[in-house]
Amino acid sequence: MGSSLERPPIMRMHDETLNGIMPFFSTNFNYLSELDTQYPYWTKVKAKAKADSLPPKEVWFCLKIQRETQIVKLNFKEILKFNIPSIAQEYLHQLDLNCGGTLQSVVKTPITENERKRYILSSLSTEAYASSVIEGAVITKEKAKEIINAEKAPKNESEKMILNNYKAMEYITENKDTKLTLSTLYELHEILLSGTLEESKVGRFRNPNENIVIVDILEGETVYTPPFAEEVGERIALLIDFFNNENTKAIQPTGRFIHPIVKAIIIHFMIGYIHPFYDGNGRIARALFYWHILANGYWLGEYLSISQVILKSKAQYYKAFMYVENDDNDMTYFIIYHLEAIRKAYDQLLMYIERKQKTEGTVHTLAISSKITPRQAEILMILKSTASIWTIQQIISKILVSPNTARADLNVLTANGLIKRSDYDKKTQGWHSI
């Protein structure tokens, strides 16, 4: 996947440079080991070597030899491989410590069941929004939450994408303990693409006449050609086996342990690599990532929005794919990128919870002093924080409740003289603080 990205020099065993490289390797062993802690791509290696007055090609060849000693190979009809360098080991250790328990285990203040459900609902909403926008949905985050919570039929394709992504995340959390099968993969595709793609192309793989190419939108060049449609069935069968089993044909040698989070990332990558569907492959890839980490006990995955991080770093996301193809199908680049995205999503979750818990304390005090419920106090705080008029749909998307509940709370606050009803525009009424 990459036309304009510079490819690494090809290392051949009969190259004169390679035949005499071992003395250079021995002399610069510490330098090479330090350089490879972040597993840089060729362009970074070249720039660093030039800055240090070393021959870039020799440095790169030495790194490739060093990487090959730790490589794990996978056979999905062709060989793909990966490494777990020190940076990846550090990320995995942090994730094992923090993401394998419950939400309560990573925050200091006790969390109520109602708060836990709201955090999950907020996470699912955010993930649905971000995953849809990555694939081209044109919508704001607030509007996306409004669509999910308003219990109304979506009006356009972007709104339908949002609702479909949300339903898919719900489907995954409900079915995380079941094995992935061809029929459940088709079902997941139907949930994600219903109403946004021609019906004949939903819930099935590409037909033989649907061999597609991935095009660089800016340059108009073909950057990747997925495998032929005739090969998709066999390749996906291997991937489903890889998803469900440790002792799978894809792992070389069979039975070698692969960390569950790394497996989930590889599954994400392989869906993009195979491109089994006519459309929706990115959404399927991210959905299967979540399914696999939840199936393997990383319950905190329910609260994380990886797509939100990817959305903010789309260039790096696609570049990670390009690195893999350009460097001999080495998936390590994509694994490192994805682990970094998980870490950032985890940090964002903790900051979100901290903000929410501070707000909850203020809300509790306001509820007691105003003799209203905590939820009504939260609405009152929202309106007090701005001079704007809020519609009921904006309230719904902000506090994640049903329209009937929001309307009842607004009526109570109005009757108590705490807020006032006004015209938002010619067609819509709204509320503001007094």
C-alpha cells in the first residue's frame, strides 16, 4: 500500500555489501540495538544514519538481520511476519496491568452501576461516531450521539452509518463469548452496511468480477491491489481459524503463543489486507479487533474508543499499512501503531472518567440544594454553564437518556422555576437557565 513512500533497499544474500557486513554489525552492535528500540522504517533509519555519518544501506541491512532473529511468521497463503520489539513489549505490559480487570480497578473513586452503564454507552457512541467518520460519514459528534439516543430513524447515509456502527458494537459485546464463524461475519457485515450499500453486496464477499484496487485520493494512483476475489474464501477461512484457535495452521510453527492483543491487531490488519467485502472492510476490521480483545478477557475494551485515536491520526494509520507492504510484509509497524493507539485511548478514558467524577460531585451538591434528582441537576448545570438555548435533542445527546426522560426532567426544572422555555428557532423550542 504505497506509491510515493520510499521503499527500503532490497537485501540479497549475494550482495557484496552484505557479504562483508558482519564486521560492521559487530562494531556498531550497541548503536543498532538502541536505534531499533522504536522499530523505525527505512526512511527514518536512513536519516539517522546520515546524521551520524554512517552508511544508511549497511545500517539498514544490519537491522534487518537483527530483526530476522526474533521474527514470527504467519502463513495466510503467503508469508506475513511480525516482531515484538521492546517498545511493543512495554505497551503490552502496561495493557496487561490496566486493561485486563474491571473499570473499578483502574480508578480511585468508587463507580456506581449506573455510572458504569453510562460510561459504556458513551464509549459505544464515540466509537460508532469515529469509525463512521473514518469511512466518510459527514456528521458532528454531538449529532451522532443524538442519532443514537433519539430513537428516531436516520435521515441520510451518514446517520445510518452511525446507527449501524453502534448496533455492531452492541452485537459484539453481546456475542463476545461465541466463536467467530462465516455466518456471524456475514451477519456483522449486514449490521454495519445495511441501508448504506447496494443490498446485493451486503453480507457476502466480493464476486469474481469485483476485483478492486485501493486508490490514493490525492494522487489518483493505485496504492494497493488486494488478492483476487476467488481467493477470499480460503483466506478468510484461515483468518477465522486464527481468530478462534491458538493451534492454527496460520502460525508457523503451529502452537506458538501470540499475545491476544497482538492477535487482535493482526486480525485488524488482515481484513484490510484481504479486503474480503466490496465495501465496509475498515469497519469490519475494527469491529473484529474489539471482538477479539473482549473475547480474551480485556473487559476494559468496552470503554475504549480506538477509532477516536485513529481518526485523529489517519495519516499515520494508513502509513503503517504502507510500511508493512513496502518492507516485506512486516506487520510490526502496524502492531506498534495500534498499541500506541490503545494506550492513548486508555489515557483518554481515565481523563474522561476523572472529569465525569468531578462533575458528579458538583451535581450531587446541586441536587441536594435545589431538591431535585442528580440527573436533573446535571441538566441544570449544563444550562447554567452557557447562555445558549438548548434543544431537547442536544440534552439527550449530552446526558444519554431517552426523549421521554429528558422531557420529563426539563418539565420539572421549568415548573420549579430553575430554567425557562424559549424558542430555539421558528420550529423548535428550547430551554435555558434563569
